[in-house]
Amino acid sequence: MEIFVRVFFSYFFEGKNFAAIRNLIFEFSPLEFCARPNRKNMDLVMSYVLAHGRVARATWFYRLIGLILVCTAFGMLGKYVAGETGATLFAALFVWCSCAISTQRLHDIGKSGWSLLFFLIPVFGPIWLFVQLTSKGAEGSNRYGKDPLSRQGYLTVNIAH
């Protein structure tokens, strides 16, 4: 595997520090993730499963793309291993997780997760929902939590000394 990565990255990133790129790729270990679950790891997993809080547009988009890629790959593997049942399992997982992520996005604009039901209205429902999901989030806190793009207290410098 490392040979493939070395050839691939040497082709696309000529002149770059390969050791730094390799360390970045192999830094995350799924075994380490399962062996030592910490709050940050569990929050990431729960953000895909639970519909609490708010998420910014870019984060929503990247999570959705990652979810599509992972569920497609594992769905194909599941179909190969367990037939249609395996593929159906990952399709259901995709629907659940994409609804949770989209609900978080709707929370960012101040709408309830029940707004996802507009998807069931033919033609105009999906268009309205897409417009809502890609619109700018509400500034400041709302009833669903604090603004994910807020940077209050991000860089505080005490110059009194």
C-alpha cells in the first residue's frame, strides 16, 4: 500500500516533502480510533448519527460527500459479500446519516428538521430544500445552538503586562 501511495504522490506532488504527506495520510489509524475512543472521536461519529446542533455549509457539504463515498464503497462491498441485504444495509445507513447531517444544516438557518419532509413534494420540494440547505446560516446563536462560524474569544491577547 505504501508503495502505491509513494508512486501516486511522487507523480502528483513532485518536489514536495513525501515524508510529511505520508505521515498525514497514515496518521489516522482506525484501530487506534476504536481502541482509544476519546470525546473528539465520539463527537465526530455522533455528528453523523444524531441531529443535534448546527453545521456550516462547507462542513455539511464535505460530510455529505464523504458519506456518499464511504457508503457507496461499503455498499458495493456489502453487495459482494452479502448480496442485496448488504447493499440495503448501507443504503439505509446513508439515508439516516444524510438526514441527520441535513437536519443540522437546517438548524443552522433556524429551521426544524421536519423541513426535510418537503423533499416528498414532487418537483418543488427538492428544489426548495436544496435552496434552504445551501443558504447562509443565521448569525449568532439560535435555539439550536451557537453559530458554528463564530470566532468569539478565538484569539484573545492580554497586552496589559
